Amino acid sequence: SEMLALEGVEKGYNRGKPSEVIVLRGASLTVARGEVVALVAPSGAGKSTLLHIAGLLDTPDAGAVRLDGRAMGGLSDRARTEARRAEVGFIYQFHHLLPEFSALENVVIPQLANGVAKAAAEARAMELLEKVGVGARAGHRPAALSGGEQQRVAFCRALANAPKLLLADEPTGNLDPATSDQVFGVLMDLVRATGLSALIATHNLELAARMDRVVRLAGGRVT
Ligand code: ADP
Ligand code: ADP
């Protein structure tokens, strides 16, 4: 069964103005439960727009979004935000960790925001950090960690609330090739171990080939 479905999604910016740009022109895509799909797109093709719509950060102008079988179309902003917090994890090219908090705290905070008690949140955070090999760095702030370690912490943060769907935008794009390769392996192990469904945008065709399926975004459609 499908975890994510986009059907005929259309999205433009500055509609009706001279600066209008139509980005998605009927994009359709599914991610099955437990499936890891690579999204390959040239720069400017609308990859971020598509990920934001899939992740309930933005709404389409037309078309449908379903998450775990539930239509997202009629939701209020508040219901959509709640669904996003509970069900979607995001990873970006840059880690976006909070600089004044430790690695552990960065993984704890989203759980507190989701109503998890502090002790349970800390236990889960530690378990995740250990899984990706940065348990010994839990007390350090992001600036004290290497790029690869920072990104591993970002993976833990994305998975902290046990989302159903992981969305990643060039998750290792900011790392050197050897580190990227290694850290991508860590991410795939983590995703497989949790049976997570994932849509991972990348320019790296070698990484794309390690996923279950590759889709391409061009001309506003997915092929
Ligand atoms: P990608 O992630 O594939 O590089 P984006 O989804 O970021 O592509 O952007 C697709 C197109 O939409 C680009 O031409 C970009 O300039 C334009 N765009 C993205 N966001 C906005 C916005 N908020 N306002 C106007 N144009 C935008
Ligand atoms: P909010 O404070 O807007 O409710 P959350 O804290 O629930 O957002 O964020 C959920 C996820 O979405 C986080 O991983 C966060 O980094 C990401 N996120 C929130 N807003 C944006 C945005 N405008 N662009 C990209 N990612 C965002």
C-alpha cells in the first residue's frame, strides 16, 4: 500500500503577475510503504516545491496529496501542521541544527514539541545517536562536530518523532564524496531498520541507484 501519493499536482508562484512561474504541471508520484524513492531533477525543476508539498509545508494549486491513505486537501492549516509534525521528517543539505544546543538536545527538542516527556525523549535521542555512531558526541554542540557527524545528528532529529515518511533534499550534498558515501550508508541503514518510507532528492546518480526506484522531475511532471 502507498504511504505518499501526489496526483496531478500543479503549483505556481506569483500567479497572474508578470513574474508568474508555473513549476509543477500535473506531477504524480507514489511512495509505497517501506519504499525508498530517489527524486532526480535538474536545478530549478521544482524539487524543493515538490518536497514541500509532499511534506505538508505548502499546498498545491490543484491536484491531490494523500499521506498514509488520508487526503490532505481539506485540512485546516493547523491540522496540516499537526499532521506534518507527527508524520513527516525532513532532512536538508545543511543540517540546520540549533547551534546553542547539544546534539542530544537537538534530537530531544522536537519530541518535547510533540508532547513526549523529557526522560523518554532523552532515552530515544540517545538510542538514535548511538545507532548512527555519534553517541559519544551527544553532549557536544553542532559546531564541535564534523560535517558528517552534524548530518548524522540531523538524521536523528528527523526521525525523533518516528515519522511515517522521510523527505530529504540532497541529504549528503554538503559533504565530500567519501564522507557523503559513508553517511548515506548510515542513513539507508537507519531507514531500512525502521521500515520508513522515504523520498530522497539527489543529483548523485550513484546514490540514487542504491534506492528502490528512481523518478525524474522535468517539465513540471514526474517520469
Ligand atoms: P529546485 O529545488 O528544483 O531547484 P524549486 O522548487 O526551488 O526548484 O524552484 C522551482 C522554480 O520556482 C524556480 O524557477 C524558482 O525560482 C521558482 N520559485 C521557487 N520558490 C519560489 C517563490 N517562493 N516565489 C517565486 N518563485 C519561486
Ligand atoms: P512550524 O514551527 O512551522 O510548525 P515545525 O517545527 O513543525 O514547523 O517543523 C517541522 C519540520 O519542517 C522541521 O523539520 C522544519 O525544519 C521544517 N520546516 C518548517 N518550516 C519550514 C519551511 N518554511 N521551509 C522548510 N522547512 C521547514
